[in-house]
Amino acid sequence: MRPMVSFFVIACATAAWSVAAPALAQYGGGPGGGGPGGGANQQEQDEKQRKHDEIWGKNNKNLALPQLRNAGPCPYVKILYDAARYVELKDNQEIPSAVGFTGELEGLSSNCEYKKAQPIRVQARLLFWLGRGPQAHGNRKTYRYWVAVTDRNHAVLAKQYFDLPVVFPPGKHRTQATQDVFGITIPRAGEKVSGGNFEVLVGFDVTPQMAEFNRMGKRFRPNVNLAAQASPSAHP
């Protein structure tokens, strides 16, 4: 990771999870459904995520992680569509002038390590874009996001929340942050259980209203403050 500069807020988070082995023994059968917030939107997000992985993995040193050795495929790490964006709306008005703080999980990179019957150890690096809309008060905001491990049937095996404190530079309405998540440990029932039987999902801690806003494909980008000044009554 490149050194921190004044307008970046870079934090390090650690999660260590232990999940009972019987819950991880189901490694047969075909892929499951779309999971929470699935359907066409989730498929579209998965495709975008794959493209992001290709771009970030090859061209962005800020997100690149050292390669690790493992005995099989890694769990698929992805951003959950319903929780990919965080948008505060005053009185639930979907207009630029009502927007408070915003956030978007812009991309991620990940890798894993395991051999024989050892647990799977996953690490990920997340890229956030954060914004301040017209209704945002002050230049500080602590965003909250989560990381969850699911099995092939999309049952949540473990979930942990993290805080991302952000300070916006004076006069700036958007900023960027990267966050490392290390120590995600997934026990396995035996050597035949590969990383391909699990997924790691990432998302903002959003309200039901925010999740529905995201599910409908609506969005306000981090530079919404400038857009609102130019056209206070514009709709997304």
C-alpha cells in the first residue's frame, strides 16, 4: 500500500472468526441462488465486480495484495449490491439538495491461503469513495461497514462490523479511503472442502430504505454537492 497522504483516510481492520465444523461440511451440490438482494441486480453487480477485479488487480498498486499459496480455489469475495452504496437523504427526498453523507464501495482485491486440512485464511483490500452532500454537517463522518462469510447455500456463517472514520479536507466534498481486512479465518471439515464452497461479502451498514434505494439501481455520486449547486431540483 502506498504511504498515506493528507486527504486519504487509511485504516486497518482485523477480523478473526471461528465457525463450527459441522456447518461447513456441506460441500456437495451445485451453486446456490442469488442470496440476499439477489436477482438481476446482483448478477449485474457480480459481472461489474469481476471486471473491477481484473482492472484493480493489474493496474492499481494501491489495491494489489501479495500473492499467497493455496491448495485450491479461494472464496469469491464480492460487494453486495444492496449495500454497495451509502446515501443519507433528508426526509427521504430523492433529490440532490437533500443528500447528506454518501459512500460507495468502488472496488476490492483479495487472496487466500490454505493447504491440507488447514483453515482458509482470507485477506482483502477495499476501496471507498466518500462524499458530503448539501445536508452533511461538519467535515467528519464515521461510516460503518461489515464483512460476512457465507457457505454455498448462502447461509451466513459469521459477520463482523467495522468503523471507517473519515475527515474531509477543508473545502473538499469527496475523498478516498482504502481499508485492509486481515485475519478472516474459515475452518474446514476436511481436505476436500475447498475455498470455492464459501463467499465473503462486503457492504455498508445501511438502513432498509437505503437498501431499497440501492436495489432499485438509484444512486448519487460522491460529487453530488456540486451537482446540487448547479441544479438544486434535479433528480437522479
